[in-house]
Amino acid sequence: QVQFVESGGGLVQPGGSLRLTCVASGNIFSTDTVGWYRQAPGKQRDLVARIQMSGDNIYYVGSVKGRFTISRDNAKKTVYLQMNSLKPEDTAVYYCNYGISPKATWGQGTQVTVSS
């Protein structure tokens, strides 16, 4: 069973940048879609972006379009989320999972805090 491990979060000022890393254990195929999700305190967990491991079919939620970039490195079974122009409303725990049907067990996530 595939598991995902997230890292790269931290505290950053508004307007700053962070790059999150998601490493998959187990078999990930080029037909699989991997997504980044986030959950703010008191809110549900929502999809932020997803990418097919072939590099095709990239999707962003509207609130991050133009600021976040998702990419992947198949050889390393890794998916990245480059986050620029961060805003306080981006503060959340960020998780990765399958991007269409998040069927893997959720990991611990990585905390992103945007604050001055």
C-alpha cells in the first residue's frame, strides 16, 4: 500500500515562499494522480492542486492559481508544491494523497503558517 510523507512546511511572512515535498513509498505509476490538500483549523480538508505522474492533467483550485506550482519527479516518486506570494489564508496543514480518490492513509502533514 502506498504511503505519502510530507515535509517542507514552516513559518513564513506574507508574500514569502515555501516548497513542500511529498515522497511516496510503494508503487506509483504514471497513470496515478497525486494531489496536495490542506486543512485549516475548524475547516474541512480540501484539494489544492493535483498532477498526473505522467506530467499531464494539472489542476489548481482557483485561490492558488498563479501562485502555486505543482511538479513531480517520477524517479524519486516525489511531488512538489512550490508556493509563492503566500497569504495568511494559506495557513493550514498540508497533506498529499492520491489526487482523484484519496484512498491512502493520511499522513501527519506539514504545517504552513503565514504570518507577520
